[in-house]
Amino acid sequence: MILGLRVAAIVMAAVVSTSVMAQTTGTLPPQPPPYGVAPSPPPPGTGEFSSNEVIDAGHRFFGGVSHGLAMVVEKAVSQWGLPNGYILGQEASGAFVGGLRYGDGTLYTRNAGDLRVFWQGPSVGFDAGADGARTMMLVYNLPQVGAIFDRFGGINGSAYFIGGFGMTALTANNIVVVPIRSGIGLRLGANLGYLKFTDTPTWNPF
């Protein structure tokens, strides 16, 4: 009888001790969410912009023609994740088999400040027309702001047209730039080309 009481006391002491340690040290594993409740999406990492931040900036930039912007941004986020920079600017382009594009804007980053940028580039393909449009570019994997000054070539199969907006993707040195353009002058032709970013304006597209 006495031995049984001692065993019961030891077991109770061990349970109480474990409970107290869990409360004071936080060693209990996190509990899973209730059945049927989706976990919250992870917050943006250091230096990244959330999709809501990008969409809000785009709405202010494009104004009344921004109705389809959210769908395009969500498509980009689903494919490349959250950007750590974006460019807002204006550009003009024209093509008849061979084409040229010129633009300027500002690169916005969360931790490295803002930077004025210019871009220009040629294209060749089954493409004709001219346009002038506001352009938003999402930038991924940018290690530092100066890395934007490079030539970015197109990614095959990356052209989309959703809700009045067109989206393509360009890449160089693991950096991905996703131009988003709106309006009638979209000109998503079948072409091959690149964009060259510079810190000063130039007429030389090469």
C-alpha cells in the first residue's frame, strides 16, 4: 500500500514538473490549425514587397485603367514569388519587323533606396505597331540596386494577357524583371529582343 502511494506520488510529480517546464520554456510543439482552416500565407521576407503593396502602388500609378492589375500581379507572384523591387515609369516603342523601345522610371526597393533608371532595347519578329504606355516592372532576386544595369533577355513562354494588362519576363544573372503594360498600345507581338538598363539616357539600344 505504501509502495503504491509512493509510485503514484512520483508519477504526479513528474507530470506537474513537465507541465511547468513546458509553460516556462515554451518547449511544447506548435499545434496544427483546426481541420479545414488554411494556414496563413508567410509574411514578406526582408526586402520583399507583398502582393498587396505592389497592387496598391500599381493602382495609384495606372489610375482608372488598373482593374485587371491584381490578376496579373497574382499570376507573377504565383510563378516567381514576391519581388524585392519594382519599377514605375513610361516608355515608347515602335516596330515593323524590327523594333525599338525606350523608357525611363524609378526603381523602388525597401532597404536600398530608390534609383532613377533608363531602358532601351531592340526586337526582331512578327511584330508591327507603335505604343506609348505607363509600365510597371516587378524585379526579383536583385542583390543590390546597381545589378539592374544589365541586358535582360526574354524568357520563352512568359507572355500573358489578362484583364487588359500584358506581362512578359526577362532575365539576366538570375535576376528576373517582369514588365507589366496596360492599354491599347500593348503590342504583345511574337518577337525576340532584350532590354538594356542604364543610369543615363541613351539613343543606342545595343
